[in-house]
Amino acid sequence: MSNPRTEISDLLLQNSPNLARALRREKDDASVTLTPEQQSEVEQLDELIAAAMRACKKGSTVGGKRNPAFANLQALVRTRDMLLKGRRATAKSSKDLLAEADRLLGRGN
């Protein structure tokens, strides 16, 4: 499990050597523009993520077998992340993926 990223304002206060890397990462994230085709793919992925979230509510097992919705949810969130960031997605824990899905669906904190 990875540590959450430190806010840039905190890095500024600490005069951290990681400040340049954080600023570069923020600039790279903001510079990605989506084509209309990619935007429609992201919208489709959002709908599929919502369906996978509903299927996850059934529990970890369905009919005595593992619920594949959890693996599907993880793959969908990674794919969406790759589209939005324009690069390979980083490994996230299941807890992080569920929190991301909740945030995407507007149910986040």
C-alpha cells in the first residue's frame, strides 16, 4: 500500500527536494487533452464502473463463487486512469480503487 501524495503547499512549506517533481507531475496531469473519441470512451467507462459498483454490492461471493465484479471494477478504473492521464496507471489497492469509483460517481466525501 502506498502513502498518499503530499500536497504541493506542504512541500513548499517544508522546502522539500521533491517539490520540483510534484510540480512537474501536476503540470503533466493538467496538460493531457482528450479527443472527442476519448471523452466518449471515458463516459462509457464511467457507466461501466457504476454497473460494476452495483454488482459489488452483492458481496465477495455470488452463488458460491468469487464475484468477478471486483476484478472488473479494478480493470475499469485503471483503464479510465490511463485514458485521463495519458500514461500507464500506477498500482492501487482495492480500497483506493473503491474510493476513486465513489468519487467519480459523486458519492465521495
